[in-house]
Amino acid sequence: MSTANRTKLTVFALLTLAAASAGTAAPAVLALAAVTALIPIADALDRKPAPRPARRPAPEREPV
């Protein structure tokens, strides 16, 4: 997971805990928890597959 997304995950998790501790309405806490849970999913979808190694051209054959 990238550093930026790890920071976002930490901030949203702490925000969710603070909202729950402060007695915020349950739908707001659940919405924050849902956004927090989506961060790793978004990170996984954002990653690009590793590039394939370049293929070497086939060796040329000498005429017979």
C-alpha cells in the first residue's frame, strides 16, 4: 500500500474512532467506517500490473 493511502487510512480510522467516542450519530460513524474500509480496495484497484519483460527477437537463420 502506498504511503499516501496508508496515511489516509490512518486519518480516517482515527476520525472514525473519534466520531464514535464523541457520540456522533450511528449513520455518520458507519459512513466514516465504510469510507475507511474502501481505501485499501481503491489502492488495490489503482495499482498497475507489472510490465511484461521485453521479448528478444528470434535469432535469424542463415540461408541453407
